[in-house]
Amino acid sequence: MKRPKLCAVACSIVAMGLVLPLAGAGAQRAGWVERVSVSVSAGPIQPTASSEIHALVDGALSGGSRAFRPTLLGAAMHLAIAHDVSLRLGVEHGNRRATSTSMVQSSGEVARQETSFEMPSTGYVGAEWRALHWRGKTTGSPDRLRLALGAGVGTARYRLYQRGEFVDTSRDLMFQGELLSQGRGNVRYASAGVDVPVWRGIALTAELRRQAGSAPMNADYAAFDPLDLGGTRFSIGMLVRPTRLLRR
């Protein structure tokens, strides 16, 4: 899925979460439209970096696999299916480009490379449970903070691209080149987050998510073991419940 298509999907999810509840709000307040929320978020993911290509980068390039830390932008739609339990459907996009120098030299010359690691599309479906509500001391006080635990599965695409100067250690020769691998793999995640209501139907959110998964490498990296797509992501964002915005 190319970036424009992913942006269209993300916008569609947000639009569906906003427009459909508002369109049905006048018909039946107690219906499913009351159960829909949408969210947007942003935050970096720190890769687990346990695959063969990460070990090679750690040993050959300054900065190592720390360069593989894209910031992900995401959008999701939440549908409450039971008390404090919701389904979550979302997409994410992110990339990271870094310039490094090779720790392997040729005749005293330093090789310079640019590495780009992109996660152009991650789609997932999961469930989340609001495990804790913190309210004021008086009866009927609104929530001040909510703790949510979640888990889910999905698919993630990646694109690893390197260009610049490379060193052939067997011949002590430096040469220009470009290397590319791209593919898709399955991922699974567990998450914990909080949301803080700031106005009717609007809450600020923070989430910590642990992701695991892998994808085969190909093209110039075909001889490598599968790429580790796992990592830890921290994000902040906003959660909106459209029908509550219309209440008087």
C-alpha cells in the first residue's frame, strides 16, 4: 500500500468514525452510533533489532540499528461492544532516514551511507479493555483518567533502502551502490494506555505498545534471515467521541 493510499485509508477511518455517528445521532441515541470513537496518534517505535541485518548494521555503521526508529502516525476507529470493552481497527505509517559512516575503512578512506527504514503501512485489529476508571470523590463525578489494556494482530509492510559507499573487505575496495528489500509480515501486539478527558467527547491519550513479528527479506538482502518487525512504541494523541460533542 503506497503512502497516498494509506493516507486515504486513515482519512476514511476518521471520517467514518465522525460522520456515521453524527448522521445517525438524531435517529437513535442509544444505538450503535453512540458506541463509536475515533483516535489519532503519533510516536516513535524502538525496534527490538534482533535479526541478522540489525547485527550487521550494529557492527558496520556508526549509529547502528538505532537509526531504524521510525515515528509512526496512526488513526483508529473504536467500537464499544460491551461494558468497558471495545474493538479497535487502525492503520499506521512511518519512516526514518539516517546518514551513517562505515566503521570498515578502505585504504584509510571513510565510507558514507544513507539508510532509510520505512513502515509504509501497518493495519491491525484488536480489542481493548478499560480496566480502571479514576473519578472524583463525589457521587456521579465524571472520569478524570482511564486505564486501557489491549491486544491485537495485523500486517505490516516495510522498506529498507541503503545507498552510498560500501567496502569490499576481500579486495580492500570501496564502491558506490544501492541496496533494497521490501515486503510484508504478520505482527501481534499488547498495549497499555491512559486517556484523560479534557472536554465532552474529547480526551488526550498516551499509550505504550509492545509489538512482535517478522517479514522475509528479498532482492539485495535475499540471503539474510527474516527482518524483525518487533519493537516498543510510545505514542500520544487524541480520542474523540463524536455524538457527545452534539449533546447540549
